[in-house]
Amino acid sequence: MTNNGGIVHPMTSLEEMNELSTLMQVPLTAGTLNKGSDTVGVGIVANDWCGFVGVETTYTEIFVVDNIFKFKSYTQDEHIKTGLINNMV
């Protein structure tokens, strides 16, 4: 879970996800990592900027992770970096 979103066990009910999402004030989605492993807590490390998943994670799982955590693209980061450098110089 980050400030942008979170992923929960695939068997989490919609009611539980809605309650958790309301309490945490972030969107949540159910999913798997590492080719269907439902132990999502051991399959990902993420913060607001980037995330790392296990080597067996499929493209579809990575797509879901990227959508829920809303990671910034390289071009956005490069734009921010350039702006900061220009302000310092």
C-alpha cells in the first residue's frame, strides 16, 4: 500500500475492499503476483515513485500494479528533474 493505492489478496470481498479503501482513503484492487501467488505482501515492494516485483510476475500482473499504484513515467520524472536542476542553476 502506498499513498496512491494498494493491492489486496484476491479472495478479499468487495465489501471488505470498499471498507478498507474508505478507511485508508486510497483506491484498492485485488490481485496476484509471481504467476498467480496470492501472497501479495511478499511479492512487491513499492513507494510513491516506483515498485519492484518478483521475477516471475507476469505482464498482466505488472499492468495491474502499475495502474493501481499510478507510478510516474520516465518522461515525467525527467521533466521534474530538469525543472529542479534549472531552478538550482
